[in-house]
Amino acid sequence: MPVSGRQVGQASVETVALLPLVVLVGALLWQAVVAGQALWLSGAAARAAARAAAVGGDAQAAAERALPPRLESGLRVRAAGGGVRVAVRVPSVLSGGSIFTVRSRAAFPRQRP
């Protein structure tokens, strides 16, 4: 069956109409990836901070070294119940701010020199 010019035009209109939806879905998927990475790295930062605290080192500096520069802003590290709690802000893909905060906790027994 031959394709008429009207059918080709309709397909173009449908494609253009769906383009914003495709972009939005892509941005949401990328935001999920960024949030997952922040969660994973907050756990690594908590473990690094707990190791540093266990040997008498600087937990804040250890947590900062475990994170990429973009996740360092807004990092909070505090001692809690024999361990360390770390809070990392999840950056927004579409804006320059953050959308929420992920928290992790780690503990190591105190080491004696």
C-alpha cells in the first residue's frame, strides 16, 4: 500500500509530540542513576570515615576523599553510637541544586596503637 503525503506528515507530528516525553523519561532515568551513585558512594564515605575514626584520624577528611567533588558540597559527618553517620546530598540532573539527601552509617571497633 503506498504511503501518502498526509500519512508521512502525521508521523512527523506524532514524533515531534512525543519528543518532550522521551526527553523527560531520559532525564528521570539519569536522575535515578545519579541517586544510586550517591547512595553507593555515601556508604563508601561512611566506611572510610569510620576507619579513620577507629584509628584516631579525621573522619570528615576521610569521607571527603572518598567522594567526587560534586558530592562533597553539603557533606555531613558525625559520630553516632560507636560509628559514623554520613549524609550526602543528591544533585539534581536538571537544576544546580539537590533533590534529597541519602544517609549511611558504618562502624569499626576502636583500634589501639
